[in-house]
Amino acid sequence: ARWTPNCGSGSRRWGMCTEGKACFVLASACLLLSGCLNHYIFHPRTDPPAVQTWSGTAVRGKLLIRLEWARPQGEGPFPAVIIHPEAGHVAREMRGVARDLARAGYLAVAADYRRERRGVYRSSLFTWQDPEDPTAVLDLVLRRADVDRARIGLLGFSQGGVYSLLIAAYTGRAAAVVAFYPVTDFETWLAESGGESRGRRFVFRLIRRHFRKQSGATDEEDFRRRLARASALRQAESIRAPVLLIHGERDTSADIAESRRLADRLRELGREVELVAIPDAGHVFNFRDREKARMAWEATIRWLDRYLKPARVRSSPES
């Protein structure tokens, strides 16, 4: 089985393309999903007091996983949060996010993936290809003695939000999920995102064609099955963890309808779900606008604290 698309903007990937001008357009389209960002516009660049950080790598099957860790001082066990970055970005750019989570009392780890192909680890549009791939980072976290295995949260941005939702669906081990501006149904996104603009329709046709090529699908029916497996909306029945969706109301890369559809479906299934719509915000707004980042982060911490921390920890002595 192949799992989730990774619409990144890595120049190496596009450099391998032989379609010239069309590939340049496709790369530019993927940059719409991330672009020039400041991952420290709100989060700390250096380690706060009483926070420990370190880096590492792990190999699981054909996956090379790059990891950025942060934890509070003390023995634990701590609730843990697994972080996935947005498309085309890497774990080290999530250091500030991990530091903030550690400052809030969580063991945090950010992860990105490379897949082995012909002896070389490479980025891929479909990084997860084997059934065990979605569990890889979760397994690493669960093996730690300083982690409370019953209190694991997932946090992701754009493509990372997709990863977070799918880990929750495929493993059933998450106690809470926070997904920022995810694509939740790739088939619908590819069909609708071009809108009425001839240029955008052309770009999204190219994106769809490239997705299919990268997926290794044998035909159109096989490709649609692979897109469905990568779409949280199609896996909603398996998502049992409480889900917080955070989305900009002016997102033109992944319309807020993506989160609304998933929220509606999860409510139909009787799940705990909340959608926070950020006014006048586009894609990856929290790495562009400090005030909007503050609003979204406060909602994130409230959600994680509600489901990952016992009531006695959340309550102050005066309450």
C-alpha cells in the first residue's frame, strides 16, 4: 500500500524532472502551499530555561527519519506530542514549536522523512509506501521511558496536518490531534482547487498528473484508491481521537472547506472535533503573522492540555 502525498518544494526533486517549463509551473504551484516563511515569528529560537533539546535520526524499513527532540527537565513520564512540518520543510524548522511544547510540559519530537530508492534516501511525493510507515515515529516515542504511553498527541501543519490525521486513523493510538490547514480529500482538492482560472486549472492538472506518476499507480482506478488512503475525510471512521482543525478563512491553497468537510463528517460520527477559523488568514499564516500565530497557538495548547494532561495538572491550586 502507498499512503500520503508530500507536495514539497525541494529543488532537488524538481531538478530531476524532465518536463522543463511544465515542471517549473508545478514547482511554483507547490510553493503556494508553503512559500517564504519565518518559523520563529512566534516560537523561540533558543532553548528556554529548563528545556532540553537534541537531534537524531532513525531508520525504519526504507524510511530515514530525521528527528528534533525537546523535553522539560525532570524524570517524567511526560505527555508527548509528535510534530510534522508543512510541505517542503523539515524537522529542524520545527525546533521553535518543539521548544514551546516542552516549555508547556510536553516531550516533543518533530519528524521528516526520506525514502530509500536505489541506495539513496530521497524526498518523495509518496513517502509512506508500506503499511508500517505511519507508525514509525509513534513507535520511537512509545519506546521512551520518559513518555506517558496513554497521552500521545499529534500536531501538524499543512502536509504535516495530513500526516497527523492519518497516524491517528491508521494507528488508533493518538489521544489528541491538532491539524493546521490540511487537505482532507485529495481527489476533491485536485478537482476543485483550480477554480475558474484557466491558469490554476492548468497547474492543478499538472499537479494531478505528477501525483499519479509519483504514486506508482498502475491505472486511474488504482490512483484514486491511493488518493483515498491519503485523505483523512475518507478515513474519518477510523479517527477516534479528539481533533482540532485550525484554518485561515482566506486560504487559497487549501480552502477552509477542506477542514469544514472533515469537521462535519467527524461530528456525524459522534467524534470530538472543533474548527477554529482564523479571520483574514491565508495558508501557513502562523509562520507569517505573529498575532494570528498567537491566537492559533493558544487554541493548540488549550486543546492539548484538555486531552493530554490530567485534571489535577491543568487546575491551579486556587481553582
